[in-house]
Amino acid sequence: MKDAYDGAQARGTDATRNSDDRLSKMRRLKHFRRKDETDGPGDMLDGPEPRGRKPQPRYLDDADHDGRRGGAPRPQPRFVDADPEDAGARAPRYMEVEPPGPRVAPPQPEVNHPIADPHAVSWTGLPEVRLNVRKKAGMRMPLAGFFRDDPASKAFDLLRTRLVQTLRANRWSRIAIAAPTSGCGSTFTAVNLALSMARVPSSRTILMDLNQRDPGVADALEVGDVGDMTAYLSGKLPTSQFIMRCSKTLALGVSRRTNKNAAELLHDPAATQVLDRMTGALQPDVTIFDMPPVLQYDDLAALLPMIDGVLLVSDGTKTTARDIAECERILEGQTQLLGVILNRARRSSVQRFDA
């Protein structure tokens, strides 16, 4: 009896042990089931991968790369070999999808901002200076522009009218006033002609004293603060610091400093650029250049390429016909001789000429 009981107990123990082994095995199999072996996402249990098994690559179906409806298409995938050292073998190819990169703004066109010209200035932006010429009455150089009843004033008004008509007809604006020799009255003529032109409303006249051998415009108009003509023509001085406006219609470029190398300065291309820049910025109707004597210096000959015409001033007491002919020979083929002005004419000579 005891033996039978012991045998039954042993069989029960073996059965229980076998049942426990099967249950434990089933739990392990269920715990380590792979995701691709489950019936659905709810049947998978989390757990570590079983040892000794290499994870298999997943293959995406072509349908995953199609564009979405109503949206932008997905980025196209590219394939890479699983083993770069054995690219020729039939190794599985993993699919990589490159994420869209950051949006890059298109390049903007370059804008070249103009550089401000330090020499540029407008007519109204010129510094102003007041003339002190009232006390010149009865002096050696009377200014006809301030004495309208004087016969000389009427003569300069007539000269102004004829000259302006000629300049407008030919679209000229730059004229030089010179004499064959010194003491003929070229500065007197230049100053009074500029004053007569400045009386025309809405006009612009610039008077430049290029007689650097013996400058006299500043003293004739009693201008106190003057600049340096040599520095200006060399490009070292801007227009806004040299040209002065004495009225709404008249501007001056004067200096009291002499220069023995004035002709060489006018031959320099920098002088041409300075004068072109000045007239381009100020837009004068007429620019008058007071020049030294033609037969004594070559300053006028150096300036000829930059001007449109020349007014020649002769002295009735000392200028000869030979002097006039020599001046015409120098100007021939270079510029226009606009006329010859007779200054200090003898009354008997004028009467014989009128007769």
C-alpha cells in the first residue's frame, strides 16, 4: 500500500514537473515572439531579442513612396549596398530616405550703390559772398554794371546781347577773354561782361580768373575771401570750397596767388576734368575765363581745347594790326574768334571809322 502511494506520488510529481516545464516554455516563446510573427500590433509583447538571431532587414513597399494626395510628394529614396566592400555580391540593399533639407533663400542680386562725389555741388549749394563795388565809382576800373547811364554800360549790354545770341545759335557756353599784350583791359572787359550777363533773370554765369600771371578779378570786385586756383585746377580743392556765388545769377572762381607754371597746369588732364566737372554740376549758361596776354604767355593756347571761342581785347593806344594778325594765327584751326573789342579808342579814329 505504501509502495502504491509512493508510486502515485512520484508520478504526480513528474506530471507536475512536466506541466511546469511546458508552461515555462510556452511563456518564453510567447514573450520572445517577433513582431513580424504576430497577428497584429496588440499581440506583440515587449522584450529583448532572443540571443543568436540576427535581425532581418525590413523592405518598404513601393506604395510607401507614392505622393500623398493633396500634399507635396515625399522625397525620393536612394539605395545603398549593405556591405560596401562587397558591392558586387547580391547583398540586401537598405533603403534610405533623405529628409528634406532647410529652405535656402534665393540669392539676391547685387546692388551697386553709387559713391558720392566729394566735388559734386549744386548752384544753390555754393557759398555766398557779397561784392563791395559801390566805392569803385571814379576809380581806375569803373564797373559799368552798376552805372546803367554810363555809355560803357550800354556798350557792354549790346555786346552781351550779340554774344548770347551767337552762343545759343551754336550751343556754346565757354568763352575766353584775352588781349595781345598786357594792359589792354581784358580783366575790365571780363568783369563788366559778366555783370551785364548776370542781370538776365534765371540765368547762370561763372567768371573764372585764369590770369594766374597777374590776377585782378578779386580786386576789381573787392572780394575778400578767395581760394587757391592752383589747388583747384589740380583737383586738390573741391568746387564747394572754391567757387563762390555772389548773386542768384553770378558765381566767381578767383584767386590772388600767382603761378609761374600756369600753362603747364592747364596742360594737365586733371585741369580739364575739374572744369568739366564744375560745368556739369553747376550747369552755367556761360562761363567766362579771364586769360593772360596771348603774345606773352601760352596759357590761352593750353586752354583752347577746353573752350568754344575767344573774345580779343585790343587797346586803341598801343595795339597794332600786326598784334591782331599774330593772335589770329595762333587761334586759327583751334577755336573760334568771336570778335575784337576796341578799348580806349581815340575819338578821331572812331570818327574816321564812322565816316
